[in-house]
Amino acid sequence: MSAPNLHVILWPIQDWPAMGETWRRAEELGFAGAWVYDHLAWRGHSPWDDAYATLAAAAAVTSRMRLGTLVTSPNFRTPIPTASAVRTIDRISGGRLTLGIGAGGATHTSDGDVLDGDWTPRQRADRFAEWVGQLDALLTTAPVSLAGEHWSAREVTIAPGLVQQRPPFWIAATGPRGLRLAARLGQGWIANPMGEDPVADVRRQVDGLRAAGEAEGRDVAPMPKLLLTGFSGEPWLESVGAYQDLAGRYAELGITDVAVHWPRPGTEWDADMAVFEAIAARHAG
């Protein structure tokens, strides 16, 4: 059993060019990938720079590590401009973009109701499935016409020019419908445990993903499985040993990739930078 690949989540709140230096430093530290949350604002912090504009700039100042959103959702992005931005960043980065996708939160503070209003969980799941399916079509077929309940398109050409055949979709999902969608259209899966027993939570979700794969006629065992850390109270960045212990526990469940946050002083994501860099030196790359 190999150790999970190590990724980092960066905060799109610094002024440039300082933010560019942080992206370069992340690449120097050897992270397999660097990600940004896709929000208009988050937990009261503003300005919060646009994820796609940030990734385009990051693509221009890095050359090796993968870049991605963690996660894009249909809460305030519609399929056609999203697909166009995906193609552009894929081209700027030389094919290093991974698109993390999720249904997003349900509150205005997490961008959940800025477009239309109050959706039920079923409506949110319906919109998410349609959005992912349309994005897939826009990035794989040209020209393409789409007629959905929420979005439509006529004779749209976006797919030509992609460096990757289609940037991989890593889909964040916990429930049966989302897991089926991940098994059907995803090239990776994202877990974000928040319960009192995150290990048990991830074990249950991995079992659900396996069942979804069987229902879709797909073996999901080779699929990358990314664990988002930082919300479960586990001491991922307390020490190198703490990281190794936790990473080993989750690797036994099938987790192949782990994402930690860049230390952010004065918040619950603060950490000793020396410890953070020591973990990166031992486990990144």
C-alpha cells in the first residue's frame, strides 16, 4: 500500500504578485496538485479572488504541478462560460487542470442561493447532475446542442483546442445519486468527512462509491480518491508523525490523495510552517 499523494489548498486572498510567489513555492515544495475553493466570498472573507482567474494566473507562473478547483458548483456558474474557462486554463497550463466538482452548499454565505433561490435537496441534485452532464458534453463534442430543464445551448463549439482530451472531473459526492454520478462521469472522487468519526464516514462513502460503480458497470478501484482535510478536527499538520499516521489510516480505506491547507495565521487552519514544509518534503512529489 503506497502513501497517498499530497496536495495543497491555497487561499485566493493575497495581493498579486505575492499570491504568485505562493503558487511557485507550492510547486517548489513538490505538491502533486494545488487547489482553490470556488466561491464569491467565503466565511466572511472578502475580497476572495475568482477561482478560474486565479488558476489562469497560477498556470502562467507554474510548470509542473496540477491545478484545480475544490470545488466548482452550479451555484453561480452556468455550463457554457465554465466550459470556456476550463478550456482556456487547460491550454495555458499545458494540460495540468483537474476540475473538482460538487453540488455546493445550500446557503447564501456559501454561494448556494445567489442565482435563483431556495432549492430542495432533490432539486439541487437534479441541477447538479444536469450541470455535470452538460459540461461533459461541451468539453467533448463540437458543435453541441443541449436542452435541459435548467440550461440549454445551441450549436456551441468549445471542445477543440483542449490539451487534455477532457480535463478530468473529480466529483465530490456522499449520497447515492452523487456517487452514481461520480462513477458514471468522474475520473476521480473527493471525500470531505465532517462527522464525529471521519474514518468511519469515509469508509461508508468508499463502500457507497464501490456500490455505485457496480451499478454503473464500472470498477472504481483504480479511480483517484482525494480526501479533503481540515474540517474534522484531526491533527493533520501537528507533526510529521501525525500526518503519517492519519494518511496511513485513510490509505487503508482506499484514499489515494490527501489535500491539506496552506497555513493561514489567525484561523483554524493555522499551522507551524516548519512542520508543514517538513511534511511536504517527506510526502509530496
